[in-house]
Amino acid sequence: MPRERPYKALLQLAAPLYVAQMAMVASGLIDTLMAGHLSTLDLAALGVASSLQTTITMVVASLLMALPVLIAHHAGAGDMPGIGREIAQGLSWVVLLSLLAISLLWHPATWVGLAHLPARLNGKVISYLHASAWGVPATLLLRLFMGLFSGLSRPRPVMLVNLIYLALKPAFNLLCMRGLGQGAAGCALAAALDAWLLCAGALFWLLRQSDLAPLWRSWRPALPDAAGMKDILHIGLPIALTFIADLTAFTLMALLIARLGPIAAAAHQIAANLVVLAYMWPMAVGTASTLLIGQALGSADAHAARRYALQALRLALFCALPVSLGLALLATRIAAFYSPDPQVQALASRLIMAVALYHLADAVQVVAVSALRGYQHTIIPMLIYTLGLWGLGLGGGYMLGLSDRLLPHLGAIGFWIAAVFSLGSVAISMLYELRRISRRTQARSSELS
């Protein structure tokens, strides 16, 4: 295998994934910018509410991440009826998961109460969560659509859906936020309208694909069965639990920072949005490494699997270094771009400096955990996430940000200092685990050969 080939293979897979992911993240950027220029209160509400809504939606949707793997298996065997069965199971899961997510979004008092929000901010957060509930079924249906084409190794429809969603979002935001006077909640209502429109378009397009006609002829609606549930849970549950550890820690961080007032909540939303923007490329590289490592191991080439893991880490870190440097050097200008409020700008500039360090650790850990998924090693990474992000990250953030037990409380910057140290610890632990598993797999392969 030529030396440059692992990089080429990673880039060929990561690039379309990155475009699709960035289109979705860019819609969040649009929301943040439009809410920030509407009012500081709307930006703060968006920060708190979107963290809650993302956590709930992503946790339930993460179970559906098993479907591309299962569909790919059937596609490789030319088993169209098998793909139809997985879609039928997926639709049943969409119904069940939608009911769960809508219930949580429509009754958010327990979660929102953790933030002790002022009355006006609390009302805007509740309105946003209620509006977002309308879009949950459409969002999960789109996940199913994208899972089907990812499993069939056809990324173009996935990119197209995300790009159309992005193109429509500003106009829908303007209509709902200003035209209907919904403020921050208009972002959620616009997302729901966008998702339902795309669902209708995706269904129309799917039914016109002649090469998928055997799939629709063999498809039958079905309730979740024991075998189908076991397959999805076996693959999706560890991923879902990892998402829970990651997202809930970040969500609770936003809720606790919101106790410090609208200025702190708004500044944190800016920092969090930058984290997500920067995260997308390492995540795409990590997802590509999962597939390539799995393929290499399937062909009994443990040496190639380990090389893919190392090359993915190098590629992600090589790209993360200039991003972190840019964030550090341009922190003040970036903060001013997001908000005209001088107080928000001052605090956001300090938080962006922490984001610059956070991103380096984030790039390493996401590739390492993705590579471990390629090795089908998920339990220990899940435990590392939980202990690192909840214990050192959230617990340490509370001690530094809101408590005077260690130091005079540092406010929002205290939470971000703890987040940097916790994610750094997670990254080091994941690297050690990846090194151990890859070497063990390679040694076993050598013994068998």
C-alpha cells in the first residue's frame, strides 16, 4: 500500500461527510447570529434552550446510528428485502423515539429549573423547547433517510438534503423570528418547517429512484421485533450512552453558567457554537477512520487498521493546530462578530481563548474514540467519557465556576478551564486505550498468520 494512500482514503470519505455536517452546523451559526442581533436575551435563551433540545434530540437519534451499519451489511450481500426490514424497524423506532423526545421537550420544567433563570429568560427557553417539539418526527425521519443512503455508500443525497436545509433556514428564521414575532423560539419553529418540507421532498425523490424499486416492493410495515431490537441496541446503545455522557455534561454546563445571568449565558453560547464548528472536521475524519478500520479488520489486515488510526490522528491534529491558533489570535474580533454587546464581547473573548485549547483535545479524542468503534471497542470509551466529562469536567467546573471552596469563584471561565482539563484527560485516556487495543489486535493477527 503506498504511503500516501491512507490519507487519500481518509480524505475521500471525510470530505463529503464534512460538507453534510457543516451544512447542519452552519444552520446553528445562523440561529446564533440572528438571535444575537435580535437581543442579548434572545441569544441567552437560544444558548440554554438549544443545548437542551440538542441533547434530547441527539440522544434519541443516536440509536438510529446503528441503521447505516446494518443496511451496509445487507447491501453488501445484495439483500434488498433485508434492507426493507431494517427500514421498517427504523420507522417503528422513529415513532417510539419521537413520542419520547416530544414528551421531554413539552415538559421541560425539571431541566430548565436547574438553571434558576429569570422569569423573562425562562419563558423564552420554554417557548423554544415547545416549538422544537413539532419538528422531532421530521428530524428523525431525515436521519433514517440519511442512514439509508450512507449504508448504500451514496453520500450525495445526504449532502444535498443538508445543503437545501441550510439554504432555506435564513428565510424561515426571518419569517418566524420577526414576521411572526417569535424571537428565539422562531429558530426552532423554522427548523421544524424546514425539516417537514425536506421530508416531503425526500419521500418524493425516493419513490422516483428506479434502482430502489425492489426495495419498495419488498418493504412491509412492521412493529419492532426482538431480533431487530437486539441488533439496533447492540450497535446503537453504546453510542447513545456516549452521546448522553458528552451532551448532558455540556448541557448542564450551559444551565449552570446561565445562573450567572444573560451576559454569561450569551458569551457561553458563542464559545459553544465555535466548539461545534471546529469539531466537525475531526468528527468527519473520525467517522471515516471507523469505516476504514472496520474494512481493514474485516479483511484480516490489522496492520492497515492501526495505520489508518495513526494517520487519522495525525490528519486531525495537523488541521486542528491552525484552527486553535486562529481562535486565540482573533478572539476579540470573533466575539464582536457574534454580538454587539460590549459586555458579551469581553467575556466571550476570554472564553474563546479556552476554546482554542479545548479544540486540540477535542480533535484527538473524537478520532481516537471513532477508531475504537472501528475496533468494535465501545464500553471502556463510554466509561472514560462519563468519568472525565461528568466528574472532572462538570464537577470541576462547578467548583471553579460557582463555588468558593477551592478559589474565589471564577464564573463562566472556571467552567471552561475545567472543561479543557477534563477533555485533555479524556483524550490521553482514549489514546492509551487505542494504543492498547490496536497492538493487541495486531499481535493476535500475527499469531494467526
